[in-house]
Amino acid sequence: PCSPRQAFFAPTETLAIEKTPGKISAETVAPYPPGIPIIIPGERIEQGTIEYLQKV
């Protein structure tokens, strides 16, 4: 992982959530409700997080 600043300013690509396990997030993901961030920039995306997001 890297800092949120590094992730935000790094080159990025847009992918379907199913194709992101092990990738580093460049954006915040916060489903609403409740609006609490699940993924933040610089965080490695895990399979469990993807499964949670697919359920909400």
C-alpha cells in the first residue's frame, strides 16, 4: 500500500470491482447509507471487501 496522497496522484485506471482484488485503491468508496468509507486511497482491495460491496 501507499499513502492516500500517493494513490490519489498516481496514474490510475477504472476497473469493475470484480477485477480489483489485490489492487491499490485511488479513490474512496463509501456506500450510502451509512456513508462510512469502506475503501480509502492507498488501501489494498481485499476479496472480503469486494464481497461486502456486492451485497450492499
